[in-house]
Amino acid sequence: MPARHLLVKQAAVAADAVLPRREGLVVLLYHRVGGPGGGEVDLAPSVFADQVAWLADSGRVLSLEDALAWLRGERTAPARPVVLTFDDGTPDLVEHAVGVLARHDVPATLYLATEHVEQGRSFWDDGTVLSWAALADALTTGVLSIGSHTHSHALLDRLAPDAAADELDRSVGLIEERLGVTALDFAYPKALPPSPAVDALVRARFRSAALAGGRVNRVGTTDVHRLARTPVQRSDRPDWFRRKADGGLRLEGLLREVASRRRYAGAQR
Ligand SMILES: [Zn+2]
């Protein structure tokens, strides 16, 4: 693991001792499981399986739909509820993650960028391609729901409103057309917060929208179009993962948010 990641995690563990614990919904953010890259956003399948088994045993995992209802005060939830989400859409997800989720009957939402699937192109340029057929197969398990992550993974905070609207509508249209499901939820690429104009476009189209930030989402104060998510990384030791699922390691989320805004300052996608 890069030394700076370790330092950030150790600082976040230390900060947990002084930051007040907040009760609320933790939305975990995954990208890949068992991909060929093995980077920070790619978890080993056995690690992911252990995480899902632990969460399933605790009975805390809600579907995003149920979690939103809980945030609106329309249903009850177990203590420290957790939602699982995936970004982008890569074949390793259907090959290694969906089976684990189905085995434990744990729901998850995939925020899908549609262009690379439609074009039969690798999202990470690593030769692996996710097909609509594989996604349709994964949907038959009943544990996966599909949200939108734009069409081309465009960074929406810097797009003109009509181009941003096109990104949203193309992805929703393709998900409907190819999979027969309606994308009700959205996640911003790179978790970059939108301009006011794009924010309005997203609110008009989706019942929820997700960023990152590593915070818990509290009943009464959460804007469901700014859901906070907690990224899970390869370098998370089991005890760190459990802390994250319990709403801890908040400092890491905060530091990553600042770093990400800087890193993508001039990028388009
Ligand atoms: Zn993404």
C-alpha cells in the first residue's frame, strides 16, 4: 500500500477517538472485485466475500430503496444500517461480486456508466468488457439494482447544462432499453459535486444522487440528492473495514474529498 494511504488511514483511526460518533446510514462505495488491475479500488474476491458475510450476519444491509424510505421516516431499520453500491460497471463485478451478494441475499446498487457497455469497450483499458447480456443475467439474481453514472463518465461539474442533460438522458435511456429497468438513482462521476444547474437536472430526473465524503447520512438532515458514501479500498484491513461500516474513519473521507477535487481540477472524465 502506498505510504500516504497508510498514513491517512492511521490518522483517521486516531481521529475516531476524538470525533463524536454519529448514528446514521453508511453507504459503502465499491468499484471492482477481482479485476486484473489489483489497484486500490479493486478488492480481492475473498476479502469482498468476508466483508459481505460479516455485513449479512449483522443483518444491517438495506437496499438503497429501503434506506431512502428510512431516511424519509417511512420505515424502520436495524441499528447502523448499511447500503452497498458499485460504480462504473466492470465485468469482474458480475463475475466475482454478484454471486457473493446473491448467496447472502444482500442487495446492492450498481451506478452504471453506459457508453463503454454500449460500445463493447473496456472501462479501464485492461481488455475486460462488460456486456448488456452479463448485466441482464446479474439482474435475474434479484439482488442488484441499476442506477445511472452518466453515459460517458463525464465530470458533470464542468459541463454545460444541455450536455449534462444529454449525459443523464442517454444513460437512463440505454438502461431502460437494454435492461428493461428504470434508473431511479444517480452517482456523480469521481464524486464531484455539481454546479447548481446540473444539480437541478439531477434532482428533476432521479430520486437520489450520491457523492463520496465518508460521512454517515443522518435521518432528518440528509439531502438524498447529496448522499455521502464511504469508499472501500484494497488497503482496508478487516478492522478498518468494520470501522468504516460503523461510520468511522471519517477523516479519511474528508481528506480524500479534498484530494479528489484537486486531482480532477482540469479533467473532463
Ligand atoms: Zn466512476
